[in-house]
Amino acid sequence: MTQELDGALGGGLDDLESGPVDYLVVELPTERATGDVAFPLLVDLVERGIIRVLDLVVIRKEDDGSVTGLELEQLGDGSTELAVFAGARSGLLDDDDLTEAANAVDPGMTAVVLVYENTWAAPFATALRRNGAQLVASGRIPVQALLASLDAMESETEPETGQGA
């Protein structure tokens, strides 16, 4: 593991300069739940200092609705990319969080629960906090909504055809 990666995995938020923390629950078909899905891209984000992985947990929701926590090695594809994230646990996620995440997952699917700090934003966020600012709202626009909006705007600006002038 590189030195840069070593300090960017599984750490807590002990220092005063920290960026916003987000989480994702990504569901994928169990038969395609392998380390080559997006883990190399995640490693790249960490190595470039864009994010710091605080927690990474893999869960599998069985067809009967029961939930099993998996070790990264249990994904069984032989990917060496997964070993980098083994033990990435900050303590921010508890059993209730994982139960809630599992409720969002369909039976027969595997999910990755990822908690990460946006380290790119740490200097900005720290400066705001030092000046008394506080975050009062936050959100995310789903990609599907963004694409639908762009498609709608594009169709509004297209010239009408079929009418002769």
C-alpha cells in the first residue's frame, strides 16, 4: 500500500481540518460483485487526495431477506484492488446504519456501503467553520434527473421541422 493511501483509508476525523462526509449504498447483482467493478477508480480518488475512505462494508441480502456482512476477500474474484480497503472502518457506521442500508437493497443483491470524506473540500469547509459559517442545507441531484433535465432543455431549443417558410 502506498504511503498516500495508508493515511487515507479507514481513518477517523480526528483533525480539525476535515471536509464534508458523504455515504453511498451501491447495489449490484451478486454474480457481478467483484473488485474490478469500481475499486480501481476508488483507489485513484484516494491516491489523488480527492476523498478519504472512512468505512467500506460489503453486505449481501439473501433471497429470504437475511443480510450477511462480507469480507472483501469473499467477493472471490482474485482482485488485488480489494486488499487496499480491508479494515477500512472508522466506527461511524453501526449496526443500525447497516440495517438501514440493507433495507434499501433488493433480495439477492450485494451492496457496498461507503462512507468517505471529501478531502478536496477540507480547506474550504474549515475556513467557513472558522468564520462562523454552518451548512444549513445539502443535497445531491441524481444523474438520471440531470440527464432528463438536459434532454428536456435540448428538445426545447431544437428548431421545429416540417413547416416550410
